[in-house]
Amino acid sequence: METKEMRAVYCDTLIELAQADDRIMVVEADLMRASGTMAFKQRFPDRAVDVGVAEANLVGVSAGLSAAGKIPFAATFGCFASRRVFDQFFISANYARLNVKLVGTDPGISAAFNGGTHMPFEDIGLMRMIPGLTIIEPSDPVSLKALVKACAEHQGCTYMRLHRKAVPALYEEGESFTLGKGKVLGDGSDVTIIALGAIMVGEAIKARELLKQKGLDAAVIDMHTVKPLDEELVLSYAKKTGCIVTAENHQTAGGLGSAVANFLSQNYPTPMAMVGIHDEFGQVGTQSWLAEHYRLTAEEITRKALTLVQGTRRNA
Amino acid sequence: MLTSQQLRTLSDFAKEIRKKTLYTIGNLGVGHIGGALSIADLLALLYGKVMHIDPANPTWEDRDLLVLSKGHAGPALYATLALKGFFPLSELDTLNQGGTNLPSHCDRTKTVGIDMTTGSLGQGLSAACGLAYAGKIDKKDRYVYAVIGDGESQEGQNWEAAFFAAHYKLANLIAFTDNNKMQIDGMTDDIMSLGDIEMKWKSFGWFTQRVDGHDLAAMDGAIQKAQEQSDKPSMIILDTIKGKGASFCENKVTNHNMNFDLQTAKAAIAELG
């Protein structure tokens, strides 16, 4: 069981990358302690830039660094990385076709005690509207490490949701990941659960066990890249299982659920159910209380999957 | 100090920039003429003398850079770049036509010689900070120049960048405020007064100067002093006249984005001599 904090994995991976590539930089807006990149700063003082509490400048400076050939990893809370600096990221980084790696930490309910002001349920939705942007949310330390490296190698802007706290490893060390290619964590024939992120992929795996007890064989996909969506994989599992449940720590409107539905509705209309936030603001609470409150749980995935399979079979 | 020969050459260059800008926008029928003409002298000085650039090698790694944060003045910069040979003068006629390489607001991906995409006001100085920071840690002997508008100075992001450049002692960053005293809705003093704008930058830790933005020798002297700074970014406030050099629009508060035809442009060009 992996107990290392995700932010420590993030930082260690950046240090590893930076040793081999002097273009790698860290840019922060007074949240270096939160993002866990202090060790990077100690190691590479000139290549860790703190802009202070100034997120617009965080993105603007990163754009400038990128225009000078650097590969800046700019991090702040996901709410600020998306809502607060949408135009800066849109214009100065993406429209300018630069190479800024924006990281939004504390996605969704993981913002916990910081509450509604700091709880991004809409960052993926905003980011999906930016043409050509690659959007990812790793589910565990192994995928995080691999995907940070993939972001660094990718030519173009990326947005990564970073769950800061420790989560169990779902993959064997050294597992390979490709941007835009989902991972099948368990095969199945009755229903497919397409999940996203460090909370919901784990819940999807638990739901698979719960469904097994009910006699259903569920496939689970870790869709770590929301954009570009792995359409080939979605299509093959829509055909294989005939119905799909999406699970995300984000608004279903604009998020993974929307992305999958948008694709399937035009290519292979498939009955779907969506677990996620349904047009609500965030609020304070422990992560587990919030998970129960917003029904971001294995039980909810199971309930929706059962209802979906029953309805699909009735209509068949 | 500029020699009289240099002064004459630069003055002619500025005049040509104005003529090409007037023609280009007049040919189209509408455009941001006021704020383009107010920086024509600065552009002539930067591209005619100050900046280390190579039109034959526009992406030369060690070149000096310009971030025209008031991106709507793009047509003046396009005229400058075309006159310098970055691309053919004939391309100026394509301004704002579908598929053009010369959009209203500066785009680094489209136009040869444009160093940063700008136009969403307030963002350029931050990018200039990033460019200057990279130049500093890479120990590059080059300057990053940036131009912001006086109206644009009302955008808060400029002041985030102001903190940054002073904190990181970006002496390789030399910025200009095109203080033409007008913005879209009227006189800057009536819409949102800048107060003592030079003092504001000074208080943020910048080396500041204030000169006539149509006096080439004064601007050249100010840039030299700015280059002598070892630990401070520079802000040079340029007192300018919006629409300078074309009587049909000079100092008219309606000149921000103005309709005028080719005949008007030609008359203004003739006026410039």
C-alpha cells in the first residue's frame, strides 16, 4: 500500500525531470507548501518561481517562461487555476500556443475544510472549452508520476487536477500510461464504470465488487485523460456492455459524464447514468462527509449501475 | 546621444510607420488608429536603433524581445516589421482579412517578428516578466521591452507583474506606458484617473522616468539610462498624443477604434510629407 502523499510524488517527479532537463521549472502563487514543491525550490532555487498571491501573474509569467523555451509547471488550488485565471490561461497560454503545464490542486471534495470558495466542481468543464488543451486527473501515485512525465513531454498546454493527499496505489510501480488512453482496471460484460481521479476510481473498483455480489459483471475504466477522450475505448465498452456509468468528483455538466455522453450520443447512443455533482456549490466538511453528502460513493455508483442495467434490460 | 543623422533616419522611419499604418487601416476602413499612431515614434526608435534583432533570422535566440501588451496597436507594429523586412510590405494589405497573418491584435503564432500574443489587456507585462526572468537565469545578454497603455494600466494584473519584476530585480525588463491620456470611453482622467502614474511605479520599486513620447532623442536617452540599471526594472512614462501626426484624428477622443476611408488616409499621408 502506497502511503506517500500525492504532492510528494508530484514534487519528486518534477525534481527527477528537472535533473535531466533544465527547461523544467516550478511556478507557484504562495502555495508552494500546499503543492509540496518546497523541495524543488531547495534543489533548484532559480527554477522555482513564487509570484506571491497573484494567480493572474502566475499564469502570465508561466506563459512568458514558456515563450522563452522553459517548461513551467504552474500550480495553485484548482478553483483559482480555473475560475480565477480562465482568460489568462486561455489567451496568454493556450491561444498563444505556448507550453504551460497548469496544475489545479484540491479537486472537488478534497478541498474539504477550505469549503465552497475553494472547491472546484467546474474546472474540468471550463478547461474542456479550451481548444486543444489536454486535461488529466491521475488516480494514484503511480499514474501521477507517469502522467506528470507525459505532460512534460507533451508539446502544448496541459491542465492536471492534483489530489494532494495520500491515496492507495492502484497500479504496479512502472505501469505505463499514455495521454488520451484510458486504463481498463477490470473487465466486465454487464455495465461499464468510467471513473476519474483519486477518489472516484477507487470507489468504482469498490462498486465493481458490490455489483459482483448482486450478480453483475462490471468493467472499470480509469479515464485519466478527460481530453482528448479515449473515444475508441468508450465505444468498444459501450458496444460490449450496452450501458455506462460515469463517476467523477466534479459537476457532471461539463465534466467526464458530459464528455462521454457528448461522444456517445453522436456515435453510438448508449444508456448512461452519471455519478458526480449535480448543479450544486461546494461547502465545508470532512472529505468523507462530503462524499456521503454529494453521493460520491461506491454505493451510489452501485445503485445507479443497478438501476441502469435493469432499465436497459426492461427496454431491450 | 543620437547623432543628427540618426535622428533624421529615425524620424523618417517613424513617418513611414505612420504612413503605412494609416494606409493599412484606411484601406480596411476601420481600426485602432489612435493608439497605433501614439507609439509610432517609440517603435521607430526600438526597431530602428535600440533592439538587437535580425529580420533575416526573426527567431534568433539572443534577440531582444518586445511584448506589445496594448495589442490593439498591432497595425503600427506590423508596419514597423514590414518596413524592417520581416515580411513583405504587400502583406499589410491583408490586415484583418480572413486567414491573414496580421490580425487586429498581436499573435505570436501568426506574424513573423511578433514575440508575444496580446490583446486581452493587462496580460502582456506578466509575460514580459516571464521572458525577462528566463533571460536572467539563463544569463542572456538581452532586453525584454514591453508597452502598456495608460487605460490598460487600470487592469490589476499589471500591478501583480509590477511586484514581480521589482522583487526579482529584472533589470533586463524595460517597459513603457503609452500615456496618451485617452481611453475608449473618454479622457483617462474622467474615466479612471491614473493619478501620479510615475510615482505608482516608483513606489513598486521600479526605476522610472517620464519623457515626451514623440521626442526620439529624449526617449533614446531614457532607454540608455534604463539599461544602466543593475537591479531594477524600468518604467518609462511616455507622454504621447493619441492619433499623433494625422490631423483628422489627432487628439480626438473618438480615435480609439475609428472608421475612416482610404481617401482620408491618403490625405493624412500627404500631410505627413
